[in-house]
Amino acid sequence: MAITETSTGRPLGFSAVLERMGKVGGEKLHLGEIVDAFGDRAFGAVMLLFAIINMLPWPPGGTTLTGAPLLFLAMELAWGRETLWLPNFIRKASLSRSTFERLSRRLLPIIRFAERLSRPRLYVLTGPFGQGLIGLACLFLAIILVLPVWGGNLIPAVAIGFFSLGVMQRDGLAVILGWLTTAAATAVIVLAWNLVVAGFEAGWRWLQGVV
């Protein structure tokens, strides 16, 4: 059941739910608890949570683990599911509630700032067709995230963050920012690939000249 305001019955904001989950409950916080807390907003909320985690500085290969759940989430979104489904072994994944509280406390100012700027608008971009396209884009971005490329996580994670915020808040402007950031991530990947290919070609020509 989604966590709601006691007085009005309206769903709490993303930041308020995170803050409450860090303080209320047992010693361990399970992923299934997060999904249930957000109810029909779980797709955007859980994706946003993992996007923020992937924005953190990780050693090479770190985002292979933190980005993997986004592959699953993006496939479901692209498939057109209206509610988020996770197998039990993923729902049971947990971390210390105190650790979650410390992490969320650091992120809450940024999240609250994003919440103040976002609002429902440009609904066509967050409708069923729009969400399907968002799911495909997030799948592409999640694939980039799981590649063990140092420093290659930030732009894809930011793009997924914009998309997630758009899905959760029904904010088409956030979706547009997501598409623009996806284009930037694609350009960086193409540039990096061309540099790698050019480096191999230069090395091969040098090797041929030596031989």
C-alpha cells in the first residue's frame, strides 16, 4: 500500500516518502517495501532512486551492479506494464535502514529542489506510447551503465533521472530533458568509440611499419 498523507489521503512527495522510510520500520529496508510505498508511482520512483545511486562516483565496474536493476525496470516500462513487478528475490534485496537514512539525507535537498520545479504538463510525452519510448531509451542507457567504463555512468544516469522524474510526476518537460541528455550520452559514446577505433588503427599501422 502506498504511503499517503494521513489527513488528506493524497500520496506524499518522493522526498517525503524517502524521509519516512528512513525513520519508520525495522532494521533492514527491503526493495519490495520501497515499491509498495510508492504504489502506482513505483516505476518512476524506483528508477529515480537507482539513477541517483548511479550518479555517485564508482570505481570501474561498480555500475555493473548498480545499473543492472535498471535493465529489468526499463524492459518492463518498454513492455507497457502499468505496475512495477519484481521477483521475490529482488524484492527481498535490502540494506541497513540507517545507511539508507544517511544516504537519503544527503540527497533530499536535490530531490526537493527537483520536486519544486516539476509538475504535470505535456501529458502526451508521459502517456502509454511515450512511456514505451522512455522504456526503450532507459534500456539503452542502462546497457551503457553496466559497461565497465570509468566515468561513463554520469550522463546516462542523469538522463534516466530526468526520465524517471517525468514518469513519476507526469512532467513532459523532464522527459524532454531526458531525451536531450540521452542524445548527449549517445554523442559521447560515438565519440569514444571513434577514438578507440582510431587508436587501434594507428597502433596497427605503427606495428606494420615496425615489422
